[in-house]
Amino acid sequence: MAVEELQSIIKRCVIIKNMGWNLVGPVVRCLLWNDKEDDKRKYYFLMLDLLVKLCNPKELLLGLLELIEEPSGKQISQIILLLLQPLQTVIQKLRNNKAYSVGLALSTLWSQLSLLPVPYSKEQIQTDDYGLCQCCKALVEFTKPFVEEVMDDKENSQENENLKDELLKFCFKSLKCPLLTAQFLEQSEEAGNDPLRYFASEIIGFLSAIGHPFPKVLFNHGRKKRTWDYLEFEEEEGKQLADSMASLAYLVFVQGISIDQLPMVLSPSYLLQFNMGHIEVFLQRTEESIFSKGLDLLENGLLRIEDNSLLHQYLEIKSFLTVPQGLVKVMTLCPIETLRKKSLAMLQLYINKLDSQGKYTLFRCLLNTSNHSGVEAFIIQNIKNQIDMSLKRTPNNKWFTGPQLISLLDLVLFLPEGAETDLLQNSDRIMASLNLLRYLVIKDNENDNQTGLWTELGKIQNNFLKPLHTGLNMSKAHYEAEIKNSQENSQEVQNSKDLCSVTVGGEEIPNMPPEMQLKVLHSALFTFDLIESVLARVEELIEIKTKSSSEENMG
């Protein structure tokens, strides 16, 4: 049958109005199969246009949405790009329940788009293999007429309010996917050609256009009294809405999208307080593309604040303690070195911004919760720096001298399990503690006792120095025995060319060549020797200082 004849039949046949939507599927499939721009493809488009004009819009809407839901993989974007314009036309022809139809269409489109991988690099954004970027641009054009319809309705009819609700839901869903994961091109390089940035700008613009400008949305999130009263949003108040709000905060404060709409009177500390909950949401995620945004948003907030000016009262807000704990997790668990280093830098920057009592409170918190020797060593080094600054001031800072400092040192100058503590696993922390103690002995004379060290010296010796001596003797004896055993067995292993295993501290070292095992064991012994040498120096300094003080008192 000639294509022209089929067109003629479509025009004349009355049954097309009610049953023609059944022809849409075959026509769409023909368009997908014949992707070359030829005359046949033009006729298929003409048939699709005629079906859109002639068919019952309600039936056709459901038919089009079914077709959009069918594909997977790269075909998702192909069929969405093909059917968005017909879908928009069909919805605009509907007279009743347009808001419901718009909501159904946007929800279906979003569900399919959320299955597509979000491009990560500049190259992926430019190649757009799965068509997500093209779909986002097309989706903006699909949505614009309905946003304009809301803006033009001056009567605020119930149908208009319903349409606002559906558009608002779509905006929040888009902020979560794809924008929560999306990476953006540097603002200096071709930001105008970034399709995901364009999509983000348009979504934020839609929010303002339908009566929900982002400052109003952001600054009312989390308050007991809402600026909206939509049941579905209340039900989504958990993770989905939190993710959407965090994404919106990142787009505004880090990417600078529509930031000129923010009130200029907001203080840096208020903005940081406001964003801390969003930073917490980011850092709870394990995806690099998401939690890295938390680091960027935290940096953006901290750089606005003067050093030592962030009041300790802020630490009474839960997120001000959970965020640094989240940074510790990134520092210790993230496999990507650049992000580990950035997290460490952000923790140091955060410490720098807190006032003295805030630093003190945070140090106590992290010493109790980090459970990581390297992190504890980092905190102990910061404590040493604060003590040093305090001793140079007049009057001294009460948080890092006297009774307050002694309370903090109780968390530092001790072994968690006494002489049985795993010294190798805790070596970073032990070395930092010994260096801090050596510093205190050198800087604070017994007669001055500004830090309170000399009053507590007996407790420090019993809880830290003596158990450390015992632990070192036990550990060195154990590792020396293991070296001896390994050397005795190495000849047999060399003959058989097999791997061997050694048990250290109750745990078996993974199978490795004997030469490698000996290196590991000798490295452990070297660490113990290093600790022992610093310990000996600390005890020597204590003896010199106490002897000198006794002589002064006698004189």
C-alpha cells in the first residue's frame, strides 16, 4: 500500500479518532528503525502528526506514555526526543485534568531519564552517549508552556494550583536526578555550553516562575512551619527532599546559579549554619560525584568566615559535629587520594575557624569517635599548636592550659588497652602523644606549671609511660622471635619455591615471599625502636627538669 494512500485513509476514517492511537506504536517503531533522513522518514513524521491531530487526546496520551516506558538503554533518549513534541501537543489539547496529565507525563519522563547514566567528565558531557544532556534540554522546552500557563493565570484557579504542584514536584525530582550527581564544566571554560548547567538554571528559574523562588524554598526547609502544604512533600520529607535541597544549595552557593537573588544581609556564619545540614547529606553518601560536592559546599562556607570567629555554641547543632565526623570517614575510607587530601584540608580549615572553646570541644569529640590512629595523631598535633599559641599569650587561654587542658590530656596520654595495646597499629597516635609530652616538658617549667603537667606527672607515668615501656618490651620480643622463625624457615621455602605465612599479634600476615615478610617484620621493629628512642628522650627531659626544679627550691 502506498504511503499516500495510507495518509488518505487516516484523514477519512472516522474510527481513527478513537482507535488510531493503536497505530502510533508501529509508526514510532518505523521512525526508530529508519533513522536516515529520507522521504520515507518524512512521511512517517507526517503520519504521526496526523494521528496527534485526529486521535482522542486522552487515549493518545496513555499510548504515548506506554511507548516512552518501554525502551531501555540508549533507546530511552531516542524515543523521548522523538515523542516529547507530540506529547506536549496532546496535553495542550486536553480540556479537563490537565494538571494530572502534566504530572503523569513529567513523572513518566523523569522515571525513564533517571535510568540513564549521568555523564561525569567533560568528554562524556560532550559525547553524550546515552542522550541524557539532549533530553534535559528538550525537557526544558517541553515544560516551558505549562510554566507560562501558571504564570498567566491571574485567577489562581484550583486547576492552576494543581498544575503548580505538579511542576514543583518535577523540579524537586530533577534536583535529585540528574542534578545531584551531575558534574559541571568549570565556569571559566565554556560554562555557557554546559547542558547540565543550563538544565539546572532553568529548573531554578521554573521554581521562581511558579511562585517558589529558591531563597524561600531553601531557607524554609527544615522548619516546623512549612511554606507549602502538600501531603506528598510531607511524605517525601525524608531522603528525597533532603537530597533535592542539598542539590539546590550546591547549585546556588558553589555553582553560583541565581545567587544574585540571595539577600545581601545574611552573615557568613548564618549561611554556614544553613548549609551544614546539606553538607551532612552529601557526606553521608558514598558516591564520589556526590560527597565531593559536600566538600566544595563546606569550603565555600568556611572561606567566608574569619579564623577563630566561629562561636562554640554552633557545636550544639548536631550537623556541626557530624560534618567533621563525616570528613574523617572520607579521610580514612575514600579510595581517591585527592579527595582524602581535600577532606583533611577541610577539617583543618574548619578547626581554624572555631573559637578556642569550639576547638577544644571538637578535639574531645574526634578523639572519642575517630578510632583511627592517623586521625588521632592529627588532632594531637592541633592540640600541641593550640597549647603553643596559648603559652605565648598573656593571659593564657584557659581551654589549653590548667585544668581544662589536663582533662583533654587524659584522652591523649594513655594507652587504650594498657601494655596490651597494639603498638604498631597505634604508632602514629603514640608518636604524636610522645612529641606533645616532650614539648610540654620543654616549654613548661615545674615551678610555673602553666599547663598543669607537673601536677599530673605521676598519673601520666602510670597510665602512659610505664605501660608503654612494658608494651615495647613485649612487642619487640614477639617480633624478634618471628624474625628468627622466618629466617629458619626461609631456606625450606626457597627450596620449595612456596609462599609462607607468619602470625603477628594474633593475626596472620597474608601469604608473601619470605624476603617480603622479613622486610615487614624489620619495619615493625624499626617503628618500636623509634618510639623507644622518643620515650627515652621524654623521660630524660623529665628527670633533668625535676632535678633542676629541686635544686632551685633548695637554693
